[in-house]
Amino acid sequence: MSAPAARKTWLERLNHIDRRLIFVIVFVVVSIPMLLKLTSPVKVSHEVQIAYDFIQSIPAGGVVMFSVDYDPTSAPELQPMILAILHHCFSRNLRVILTGQLAVGMPLGIEALESTAAQFGKKYGVDYVNIGYRPGNQAVIVAMGRRLRDMFATDYRGTPLDQLPMMKNIRNYDQIAGVVDLAHGGTPELWIQFGQARYGVKLIVCTTAVGAPDYYNYLQAKQIVGLLGGMRGAAEYETLVKAPGLGLLAMPAQSWVHLAIIGLILLGNLTFFLNRRAKNAENA
Amino acid sequence: MKQRIPIAISFITGIIIIVAFYFPNGPLGDIEQRTLVWFAVVAGISMVVGVESLLRVNLMKVARRRPGWGFSLILLASCILTLVTATIGQIKYGSPFHVDSPFMYVFSYMVVPLQATMFAVLAFFIASAAYRAFRARNLAATLLLLSAVLVMLGRVPIGETIWKGFPQISDWIMNVPQIGAKRGIMIGAYLGAAATSIRIILGIERSYIS
């Protein structure tokens, strides 16, 4: 076999690398840092810092509404966020209302709320309330701005809201300091269009790394008061509240998998150009 | 008549919602609020219709032993399991969503791992696709590739360890060219959405009832 032919075969092989090898590389670079429980410090970005500052500015006893609009597919990214923000709220003695625009997301919100409330010794009905889910998305967001009870007459267990001490004086968004929307889809846009634009709701958007770029323009226009994107956003918030969790734990794995993918992209391009050059040389 | 009634409903509710936006107090605001509650009720009923349709299709598939009927059987069994555990939770704890309810157990230990695993598999395919498809074939593809690499490095702690400039470049890409492009697309899309909405309210656009 001649040298160029052997070279071509080698390049061809590299160009059509078995994808199972790539799967193994991804598996190794993700699992090893996770198993070794490595951590790496993160620098807090402006969008996360202002979200933290907003929660920090709410006086004790203030009410924060959490809208859980994600399902288990995005839980690895969004669950650390809700845990970190709830930790912040309860540590500052803020009161919490839990709701959601996605039925399948509610159990995730409930788990986070109940576990964090237990950690801080908070009492249901006094420090936090779960008003549950209603279908209708934007209709629910708009209607709550006028009269919350028109949509949610009771909490998730069927207890009338007026029987819960915390809810007695809460009629609409006027008594709610801010809304934290945790979403993997387009629900934050509904909150911005119908909650912020119409009722002036102060909104923190927590979304996946893929979804975060959609909300930078709203952040720049000051239509939202903070933005947490992906595991990095969760890790930054955990850093701020000094409560390390899954976000910080995942940072080394994310670092190494990003490097691995960049390496694969560079290798793919190198083989592409070498192949093209070899073909051009053959044609010449 | 079959077309006129839906068009009339769209027109009346559309006009009420638009006018009530500008005059929220008074009777129009109350009518709008009532309409929103109706919307939520109809949305709830549509979910029931969806469940009924899903069950009917899969029941037929199992009954007629069509290809893949085993999967339909698993779906039906899962539906029954969810219904039973939710009912037990409602009776025993006052809500299926109580943390100790068996429904929450099914959700936490079956639904969450299954859905999370399905989504996690995407990471492997993205890595494989990036290797094969992310090629600097022309100027536009090269710019996209460079931006992607810079953002990927700027968004993880190791990027900053390699060079302190990566996060700054990443932030600039996210805050300047990304926002500019996105804003242009969104303004165009929402203008289109507004025009379509007006056409629906006025009964010009009727494809939704055909």
C-alpha cells in the first residue's frame, strides 16, 4: 500500500470514527469528576448577582411566588436553582407561594419546597403555601393580577386560602414582592408579557442553558430583575447563598465535557481539512 | 352556522380582552376576568379529552394486537398505576401531591429517572453530532463554530482558568451580537403573531375551524 493511500485510510477512519467511542469519552469525562465529587469555584455573573440582590432587598416577611414550569427532563439544571433560591428566601424569613403552569412540574416544586422548609423549620400556611396548578397558562397569569382567588380559591389540599394565615392579606401581585419562574420552555415569556408588562411583576427567570439566550434581551431591557441559566446559574447562586449543592458539584464535569466536545470539534475539522487536501491532491 | 358561532365567539372574546386591557376597571374588567376563568376551565376539559384520546388509541392497539401493542400495554398499566396511587394519596393524605403519598413515590422514583435519562442521552448525541457536523465549511459556519467554542469555554470555570478573557468574550457574544439577532427575529415573529391574532379576531383567518 502506498503512503498517500495509507494516509487516506487513516484519515477516513478518523473522519468516520465509531460514535460509541465518542459516547465513552463523554461518559468518562462526566462521570469521573462527579464520582470523585470534585468542585471548582465559579465567578458570579452580573445576571445572577442582580437576582440575588433583588431577593436580598425584599424585607423580612415579604412574599415571593415560585412558578414551577419544568418537568423532570430539566430537573438536573433547574432543581438546584429552586433549592438555592428557596434556601435564600427562608434564610431571610421571606414567605413563599408555590404554583406552576406545568402540571408535571408541581411534584418537583413540592419536593424542593417541603425539604427546604423542613430544613429551616418553616410552617405550612404561615411561612409557605402551595396553591397548586391550574391549566390556562397566560389566562392564569393575567387573572391572578386582578384577583388571585378567582383562579385559586383553595390551596392544593382544598383548604380555602382565607383559612391560611399567610394568605389572608394576599389578593394579587400587589402583595407579592417578586416571582421566580423556573422553566424549560417559553413560560417566562408569558410571565413577561402578561405579568411584568401588565402588572409590573418583578420577575427572576431561571431556565436551562439552552433556553437562557432567549432572555438576555429582556434582562437588558430591565423587564426581568435576574437571570439564572443552566447549571452554571445554579452554581453561582449556590456560591452566593453559601449552600453548595448539585450545581457546584456539576461544574467540573461540565468543564471537562465542554473541553472534550471542543477537542472533538477541532479533531473533526482537522480531519475534514486534511481529507479535503488529500482529495484535491488526488484530483490534481 | 358551524363556522359562524366559533367566529362570533372569537370576535366577542377578542374584543373584550383587548378593550379590557386598556380599561381594566369596571364591568369590562369583570367580564375579562370571567372569560379568563372560562378559558382555564376549557383548558382543563381539553386535558381530559387528551387523556381519553390517548387511552382509546392505545386500548384499540392492544385489542387488535397491532405492532408495538406491548408498549401500549405498558402505557395503560402505567396510567392505572398512577390513577391508583393518586387515589390512595387523595384518600389517605388529602392530596396526591402530599410528600408521603404513593403518587409522589411513583413520580420521584419512576417518572423522574426515566425522563431525566431520556434527556441525558441527548448529551451523547450532541457530542457525536458536533464531531461530524460542526465543520468550518464557509465563513458563516466558521463564525458560528468560533462563537460556539468561545461561549463554551467562557461558560465553564475551566475556561477562566485557561485564560481570563474567555468569560468576557462569552459575555460580549451573549450581550451584543446574540441579543441583536434575537431581538430582530423576535420583533418580526411578534409582529406576525399580532397580525395573525387580528385576522383571527376579525374572522379573516379561519384555518383553526376548518
